[in-house]
Amino acid sequence: MRIIEDPAELSSSALQGCGFVPTMGALHEGHGSLVRRAAQDGRPVVVSIFVNPTQFGPKEDYARYPRTLDADCALLEPLGVAGVFVPSVEAIYPSGLEASRDEAARLTLPQVATEPRLEDACRPTHFGGVALVVGRLFDLVRPSAAYFGEKDYQQLRLIEDMVDADRARYGALRVVPCPTIRERDGLAMSSRNRYLGPEEREAARALSRALQVAHSAQRVETAERLMRETLDSFGLETEYAVVRDARTLMPVAGFERPTRGLIAARLGATRLIDNAAMTIWR
Ligand code: PAF
């Protein structure tokens, strides 16, 4: 497994047309499942580890975000990963961080990242930073496929639409959605789970529980009420708990087409998100 710091080394023929798993490190079994899914497609797998400053808001956890490179490499090595790309901030943002934040803010994002008023409203600078870094990583790595977890469903939809809207830049790149991996009690795996104290960890079950309880509701209002009630009963502070169209992420009147339940909630200082497909009723 090669550790690659200099983007120039990515042009090595051994990594051409790779399967790519972009990450911010602090890897867990959810990332492991993305790597395994990429390996199934039979191309060399490249994983990037880059804690991207432009996708964190000024009051968010950029400084304290866990950085665990040795443990990350120990998780990746047995999975047969060909290369781990660990660029510096300067390599990704050669024009400097301030200029790059401005560039992220000026990007034209697909509607799915500006209209729903979910993550786009709660974290107004987040998707600009994600789109900027993912586009840059794609330009450097030039993968044939990229693998993203459904855990960050809104991010996944943004990247799918971003790539589709600019085939001149991204060519035939395939964006491959991969299912959320959960702990035994249903909590979606996330690098931020390690911020949770023991009582918070217990209460964090509320998100998957809320999605489960709402899953087979026959009315959108009922599903949304059940999600809120479940989150309240576990003592979480709900930012949103909604049912949306699975493709556009816009509000829906019923369950005739694929929909997604989407939740963001706070538990002390930690913000957690989760989502799941809801039942289709015709
Ligand atoms: O999902 C993540 O870990 C990040 O948002 C990503 C896609 C690696 C971009 O920094």
C-alpha cells in the first residue's frame, strides 16, 4: 500500500482508472465497507484522507476532528488498498485557504444542495466546501468510479448531480452509492460517534429508532410526527426530521414514489444525522 502525499505521484500507471473512496480519515467499518465495495469492481482502490477545512463552518469541529492516520492505515492495509492519498492543505488549495473558501462560496451548486433547506440551510457553507474538494480530488485522482455512503445522503445526491451536470470535466466517472453501516443497536457508523459520552451514546439510538418507527407510516405528517416524538423522548434536540423525495429532496405529499426520511439532531455538543428509505404505498 503506497502512501502518496504529492499529487504528481497519482499519475502512476498502477493507479489509473482506479476505484476511489474519498474520506476525512478517522476510519471505521463504514469506510471499510466502501473499500470492499470498490474492490469488488476489480480496479485498484485509492482512498484519500483529507480533513477538508472549507467544508467546516467557523463554529464547527475542524480543529478537534479526529486525525488517526496510523490506525487508518492499519484498517486499510488488509483490505488490499493500492494507494492512500494524504495531501496537504497547500496541495489541495494552492491559492490559499481564504481564496478557496471564497471560491467554494461562489460555486454554482445543483439545486439538490441549495433548495431543500435541510443541511444546506443548517450548514450554509458546507456543500460549497464539499463540492470544491471532491471536484479537486476527482481532477487529481481521475478515478473511473467513486464510492460514497448513503449515511451522508444529501452529500451523495449533491455529488451525483454535480458529476452529471459536468460530464466534460468528469467524463464517464460513476458515482456508486453504498448502504449505511450500523452498530448493533442501529446507530449509523460515523467518525463523530467517538465524541459521544456513554449516556449520549445510549441516547444516540434515537435517530435510527425514529426512522424505524416512521418507516411504514401511511401519511407524511404521521411519519414526521413519529420521528420528532421519538427524538424528543430520548432527549435529543431536533434540527429537522422530515420525509422528502428521494431524488430531489423536496417536500412530498405522499408515499407513492421513493422517499427518504432525513434527520439531523443534537446531542450535547455533537450533531448527528441519519436517513433511510421509507415504504412506498400505492
Ligand atoms: O464524507 C466525507 O467524509 C467528506 O465530506 C468527503 C466526501 C471526503 C469530502 O471531504
